Amino acid sequence: MKHITLRILLFLLVLAMLIPMTVIGVNAEGDDVYDPTSRETQKLGATFDSNTTAKMENILPSLPYTYEAEIQLSSTNRGGVILGNYSGYGKCISFEIHEYGRPRIYAANGGNSTSAIFNNVSVISSEVVRVSITVDTENNMAHCYLNGELKQSLAFDYDKINNAIPEERPLMVGGDYRSGNSTPFLGQIKSVYAYSDVRTSEEIAQGPSLTDENLLVAYDFMSSGKLDNPSKQHFARACAFYSRF
């Protein structure tokens, strides 16, 4: 009987070793249940939905003037928020994808708002693409790049929205403060970057730089393994290989 019991225990131990363990990470609200890199649907980056919000731990000290992201999106519906803190009122910014894969930059400050939807650009693809938007305050223009190439420029009055980031609302990745995270990103986000200056066309073409002194944040959701134990850290740190703030 003792030998039979030992054999059963040995069998159960071997079986347990073969069953994959579920990784429990950290959610955006700072509790302890969400790690986008553990999701079964992940192929090319992190995925988000109405039940997940990914709030950054800290507030940025300045307004970004360059936004970049590596994303994959197949849906022609409104693609959703990549980086933003929109709540329906007050001051906010939003780097997002509108309908038909069109990149959009939006900012509001009190009763003032400005928006640029790049209708000549589409990020819809089965592969990861890099979308970049720079805000040129000297000429009140916003420029949109796809995979490092300038595709379209539109009027965008950022000056009247200066200091639009409210201290009480850190930025979110993959969604924002709308009730139920009603505009989550519908595809996959591989990486997100924000800079406090206007990156040049040459810099955009070369790709994101982790050594740029103007880099505000950089999240690479496919590189969270660089940290010893990301499952026990806040979202904004668990998915970052660099974060200055």
C-alpha cells in the first residue's frame, strides 16, 4: 500500500510540473491581478479591454511633444487609446487610433480643445507598425509618421493646450478614464514612447532612443522579462525597460 501511495504522489507531482502556471501580475489601479504579458491572446504585444486599465504610477513633469508606438491593429472600428488621460472633462491629452486605422492626437484644457485625425494614414496591418506623431508649436502643426516616414501634416494648436496634463490624472496605456474604459486599444501594443521635445524627421526615421535626454517614458511590453520579478511590481514598472518618471 505504501508503494502504491508513493507512486500516486510521484505521478501527481510529475503532472503538476507539466501544467503551465498562471502568472498573476499587477493591474493599473495598483492592486495585484493584471500583467498584460501573461495573457494568452498576446502575440505581438499587450492587449487591453474594458476590464483592464493600465495607469502609469507617476505623473509626467511636462507635456509630451512626440508620441510613438509600435502597434498591431486589424479592426476598422475606432482603434482606441494608446496613451492618454481623457475623462470627459477638464484637461487631458490622447494619442489614439480613430476609425479605419487613422492616427489621432487630441488635447483639451478647460473649454479649449484641439484635434488632428490623419485621414491619409492607416495603421491597419497584420504586422506591427510604428506610428509617430510630433507636435510643432512654432508652426501650430502636427506631423504623422508611419514606420519612420512622414505621411501627413495637419493644423494643430497645441499652445493653447499647454500644460494640459492634470496633476490628478496620470497617463494610461491602452485606455483612459472614461467609465468602464470604453475606448480600450483593440489591437496589440508592443511599445510606447513619449518625449518632451519635437523629434526631427531623422530621429523618427532612426527609431526610438532610450538615451535621448528628452525621453519621458518608454514601455516595451515584450521585454518585461528584463526585470527580476515583474509580477510583483506596479504595472508601469513591470512593463518598462526604461522609465525616467
